[in-house]
Amino acid sequence: MRFPRPWLVAFVLLACIPAAWASAYNARPKLIVVIVIDQFRADYLERYRDQFGNGGFRLFLDHGAYFTDCNYDYANTRTAPGHATLFSGSYTSGHGIIANEWWDPAKKKRVTSVEDDATRLVGIASTAPGSSPHNLMSDTLGDELKLATGGKARVFAISLKDRAAVLPAGFSGNGAYWIDGKSGVWITSTYYRPELPEWVRNFNGNHRAEKYWNREWKNSDGEVLGSTAPRKGKDGNAAGFYEVIGATPYANDYQFEFARELVIYEKLGAGPNTDLLSISLSANDIVGHQLGPDSPQIRDMAIELDRQLGEFFSFLGHQVGLANVWMALSADHGTAPLPEFAKTLHFPAANLSGEEMRKQLNSLLSKKYGKAADYVLDMDYPMLWLNDEAFAVHKEADSEADTGEAMRQIGFQGYFTKSQLARGETPQSEMGRRYAHSYSAYGGWYVMGIPAPFRVGTLSGTDHASPFAYDTHVPLAFYGLAFQPGTYRTHSEPVDLAVTLASLLGINAPTHATGRVLIEGIQTPRRPAITAAGEKQ
């Protein structure tokens, strides 16, 4: 007679732990991993489902709690707001992050959502400011985990993009890492530490990025879909790591390579507390902007990512044990169809020039006010920022409304001004609610345009930033002992991710969270039976 191996006994015992016992206060689970795929539409999971293996996406689809009807309930579907929403459990009206960049009237220039003049970059020689979460108006899931454990939980976030690492890490994260776009080396900011830890210095020093150059990207049939051969960039100079390798599956390989080192050297999941790791995968967004959601490259990117996820989950199984890990999967936004493809199906699609629209608006406003000026300073379709000085004696509310009416004249379906949103003047409708959720006090004077469907603000490729389903519909799935496997078609939103995990961990939800606990996807705790004598069985 053979006795079970000790590791099997341990696994069975762990599997019998009631979900109610899983709490950050007793270090269950050991590790939470949140995977955010940049510009990954929810329909990709069904479109390519029959081409996935067993260990990647299917871990969520077949063995996890999979929510098919997850939509952002706001209009500003950009990367920075999406990541802030996922980890704060609130929309822009709660966390404040309205866009990737916005106009700063004091500095008279665009600023990014995370740039911070009080910090500097660490890992490269640069005079550029560092990054921090100082613009966040809400704390995050990681922050609440740190508070609950007296600061002992370990919280890290990584991405190719600074905003997709900094915002998930929150205020108290132990580290946020992203890459230098030119060289591909991993960097951080003095907000987190004065110098890179030794393991990151060694990772960069071993030139891990170099092996991804001069490679062909081929699909399973041997067709070449792309190349990482050196080339010129848009500015005429040599294109960097982000532009060349970032638009291939090799970028995800590189991120997972770094993530494995982080788990090992930072000992995530090996201590007496629950740890949190956010991995935001940027490659899908880079190639998606260029070639659209229906391209062979996006199809192969999803299939390759399925393999990469499977390998990373296998690593976690060996390193931490999947019985000790909870995982969540989502995306920061979707994307519109490539307009040139949509037009072949007779959709009224178009590529539009933001700069040309800005000039048209300035011309219309100049005629209205009888004075030529740059009334519209900047535009990130369908949103624009105004030059308050150019409007002279006109009040903010009137200036924004006049600009909004000019926007109607050049093809926008409607608009909401910052003044309207600040006063809560939105209609009691789904569209009105989405724009109300998009309000932020940042950015000076601005107007949010309501675009026509299938029109994007770029002359080539495609984009997102609309309130329509192709931009708002994203995956949401969980895996771990606490979750009841199944496909759930009840309505859910990205704000539910942080709230659900916080509830299961027994900690407070983030300060401005508005999401709900997805109870339908949670295991029902098994309670011991009570005998007539009052004894537990």
C-alpha cells in the first residue's frame, strides 16, 4: 500500500480550507497576481478560445470565475484611467486620472498622469522627471493590503509603460518598474528607492533585452508577421526597444522574464503575509494601434500570450504553489475596428486628424469672438483643452459651452464641459452617467466630446477613448481556491475587481471604491455540521 506524497497531502488540506478562512490577516493567499492586458477586448477570449491550450487563458475560462459582461462605465477609455480604475475600484470621478496626459495651465504644457518633478528616474542617466502616483485621489487595493498588514505585505507592479506600473502600485507600493523606451532596460523612480536593487542591476547588466533584436515573428504556419530588425523610427532616428520589440510577442516574453526574477528575488509569496503583484502587458496595445483588432498579428499575439501565461502560471505553481495563489485577469480598455476595414462592411468609419480639428475649432471660435487666437490649445480626440487666457473676459462655463457648440459643427454628436461635469449636470441616462464618471478636476478648462461611432482621432491605424462597447468591454476573470468556477453572464464592471478581492481578503476596499462584490463567483464556505448535543462534526 502506497502512502500519498507529503506535497499532495498539503495540497488536499489547503483545498479543504473554507473560503471564509482566506484572509490577509492569516496570510491566505500567499500571493495575488493581477494580469492586465493593454487594449485586450473581451471578445478576443471567445474569438480565439478554440486555439488556446489548457494552461493559459483556459485556467480562467474553464477553471475560474469568468465574467463575460464586464464593461467600463465611463467614457475616457485610456490606459492611465483604466489602470487607476482597476486598482482603486472607482472611476475617474473618484480617482482623478482623466487621461494619459493632460494640459497643465500652470506649466503651460502637457503633463503625463504620473510625471512628478519632485522625483527623478532611477536606472538611466536622464534629466527628465521621475514618476509617482501623486495625482491619484484614491488609494488602491495594494495600499489597503499594506495598511491591513502594518506595511508588511509586499506590493509590486511592472509594465513597459510607467503609468501602467505606477498607478497599480499605489502610494505605498514597494516597487514599480517599467522600461526605458530606447534601450529596454528596467527603470524606476526615486519615489520608490534611490537606486535599483542588485537583482535589477544584474538583469539589466546581463543585457537581457538584446536577445530580442533581429528576430522574425512567425505564426504557427511559418508566416512572417513582423520583425525586430533595427529600423528608423517616426522621427527619423533609430527606433528603440519599445517601438520595435514592443509591437511583437517578444515584449511579453521579456516582461514575464522580469516578473519571474522579481518573484524569486523579492521572495513574493514566501513570507508571512499576502503579497500583490500587478503585471500590465503592453505589447497588445502597441500592435493593436497600428494594425487593428482584426489583424493576423492580434490573433497570433493572443495565441502566443496564451502560451506565455501558461508558462508563467507553471512557474508560479513550482515557486509558490497555485493553491497559495489567487489570480485576476482584465484589461484597461478595448479598441475600435480599423476604420479602413470597418468601411468595407459599410460602417460610417473614419480616421480623423486631431490637429486639423483643432485648427477648425480655432477658426470657428475666432469668427465668433472677432479675434484670431489659439482658443483650443491641445486635443486628444475626443477630448480637448482650452486656453483660458485667450478667452479673456469670458467665463469658463461660457467658453467651454461655446467650444462645445463649435465641436458639434465639425461632426461631434455632442459634448460635456468640465463646468457641467463639476456641477453634476448630466442627463439621467447611460451616456450621461458614463461622462459623469469621467470627470476630473485636473486639466484646466476642457471639453469632452461625444464622438460618432467608428471614428478615431488618428490618420492611420486605430484608437480607443470612446464610451462605446468596443472600447469599454473587457475581460474579467478570477482563479483560486476562493472562487467558484463557472461562466457568469451577470453584469460586472472593472471597479468590481478591487472590491471583490478586498472583501475576500477581509480588508477595507479602497477609499473611493464604488464596485460590488461579485458574490456569484465566490465559493460558499463549508461550515461544520452541529449535532444535537452541540458538537461540531
